[in-house]
Amino acid sequence: MPKLDAVAKSQCVGVWSALVVLSRFDAIVFGALAVAMPLIWTASEDDIAQHRAKQVAAGAVFLAIPVTIMLVVNWFLFGHPLSVSGAIKGEWAWRAVTTSSLIMSAVFAIVAIAAYRFLALRTSAATQRLARTAFPLFVYGVFIVAVHGILPRRLVFEIWYLAPVLLMALLLAARVGSWALSGRVYNRALLVCIGAGYLALAVSGWNHRRKPSSYVAYEAARRSGWWVRDNVPENAKVAGWDCGIAAWHSGRGVIQLEGLVN
């Protein structure tokens, strides 16, 4: 299999980053960082700036094309470049912002990113490569905490916010595995411990989900849907908040007020 050159790799990163952004638009922060890494954090100081800029440009084009298509399609279909949900929630979020929360979120982001870079540069070469791979993921995590926690002054976090993290986590896991297997016995032992910890966490999660008490809210939503099915005319207009489960079981056309598309 032919080996990709640096520009081709950047194009692949651009396409991959676009897929991440399409899964959740606020991951544009992650995608932009991923394609800009040759300039932000160089893999080799021997690379000339012009060549690094060419890499970034190649990645940016392949990131921009799918994202631009999505924005244009949204504009023609819904009259807004963002999804309905994204536009509504974005409007709510800015109403909760104050000057103090804006300053606090900015300070948190700057300090966290600067500390990460400072500590990473004082480690071994292998660990630095790992830290470089994880840098866009780390910054996206900082962004999520700042925007969904500090900025609105309350933590608004749902598990689907982690959707963009999955693709990056898979590549990061591959990098960790390569680092561990090519290193000392200590590194391999650490990899085994991480794998065992993940397996234990997965088993614990599935055991928790098997308990009826873990999905009481879902059962209540299903019963609500059944009630609507039995008591509301078929042509009635129904609307509600966070009502996807109830909507499915109701058999009626339901509008979700937070802007999600049924």
C-alpha cells in the first residue's frame, strides 16, 4: 500500500474532521484545530513554514466543502444555515451570558490550554507525540465545559455532546496502543490496566442499565405516549419539550419545542 505524503494526510484529516463537524456543529472548533495542527503544533521543526501552510490549506479545503454544503442545504430548506435545534439553543445560550461568566470561561480556557501545552512539552518525545494527537480533543473538551458550563453559569450537558469525540477517541486509542506496544514493559502494563478499567466500566454500565430503576423516566415517557394515543384525536396538534419517546409511542404528529426535527 503506497504511503501518503503530508499533504494527502492533511486532506484525509480534513474529510475526517468534516464528518466530526457534521455529527455536531459545535465540533467546528475541533475540526479547525485538527487541520491547523501543522502550524499550531509542528510534528517536526525541520518542516518549512511554507510546506506546513500548504498542508493546512489542503486540510481546510476538504473540511470546508462538506460543511459548506450542509450550511447551504439548511439555508434553502429551513431559512437558516444551522439546524433548527442549533439555532434555537444558540439563542437561549447567549441570553444567559454575563460579562463575568464570559471572562471566567475565557480565563478557564486559556489557563487549561496553556497548562496542557506547557506540561506536554516537558515530557519525552513519545509522550509529546501522544499529547499532540490528543490536543484537538482536549481543546474541544475545554470548549464544551466553558460553553455548556461556565458561560451559562450552569452545567448543561448531555451524552450526545460526546458524539464528535468518538472518532478522535478511536484514533487516540490507536496511538496509545502503538506507544505502549513499542515502549517499555511498564507502558504495556499501563495499556493492560487501561483496557481492564474500560472493560470493568462497560460491564458496570450494562449491569446498571439492566435494572428497571435506571430507565424509570423512559417508561414514564412511553406511558405518556400511550395516553396521547388513546385520548387525543389523530388530527390533533401536539407539542412538547424533550418528547421524542412519547411522540414515537403516541402515533401522532408531535412538534418538539426545542427545535428537533421528528
